[in-house]
Amino acid sequence: MPAPTPALDIRRLGSADLALLRALNALFASAFEDLASYAHSPPDDAYVQQVLAQPHVFALVALQAGAVVGGLVAYELPKLEQARSEVYLYDLAVAAHARRQGVATGLIRSLQAMARERGAWVVFVQADHSDPPAIALYEKLGLREEVLHFDLPLPSTG
């Protein structure tokens, strides 16, 4: 018989949660294999505190026995075609040892509840074609749309 899974505690980070945010970014760096983005040039504490204090920024962690085993970062986007907003789920990761235990689903459900409280009408997320587990998760929880994503570089200032 497998050992029981420790209880999952999902928390929204605030400006005092610097250590948890640093642990979340370390998880992102590992899960996404992207040390350059998540570990090489971390923002200073004042910047992190300022961003986490903003009500339109959602940084959630899933804790098991006090350790970060998953998390997400999302942003509320006010719209102008109607008086409403939508929430963009930008990053979501779960530690390898905690996958297939409902961590990602729990994080998304918590984000959906928070988005509704803020008056948002939808949460949306992108997935790479090369990430079948993410696609399967999002198809289980929502409606699939086929879109293209483009990064538009900013002009140099020189």
C-alpha cells in the first residue's frame, strides 16, 4: 500500500512571502529547464514585494509539509470592449515527485475562484504542442482554441 500523500495547502503569495516566491522561481527554473530566465538575474526584494502587493498579480504556491511542490503565476488584464477582465495564467509547474496528485488542478481551481472574486470572466492559458501533459490537463479543465503566438521584439534605443 503506498504512503498517503501529505495534505496540500494552496496559498496566494503576498509581499511578505519572499522566501516562498524564491522557492517558486527555483521550481520554475527546474521544471522549465530555464535557469537563464528564473535563476540567473533574480529581482531584488523591493521589486518582488511591490509586484506581489498588486491585486492583479496572482502568485500561488502549493505546499506539502511546508515545501513548495507546485505553483503558478497569473495576471489580470482589464478589457476595454466590455467592463470586465480576463486572467492570463502565465506559468504553472509541479515538482516531478508531486505530479499526478491533483496539484495543478488544485492550483487552477484556486485561481479560477480568485479570478471570479475579482470579476474576471475567464482564465486563459497557452500550451506548447510539445507538452502533451499540459494539453491534457487544460483540455480536462476548459475549452481548446487553436491560436498562434508571436513575440514582437522591441526596437533598440540606440
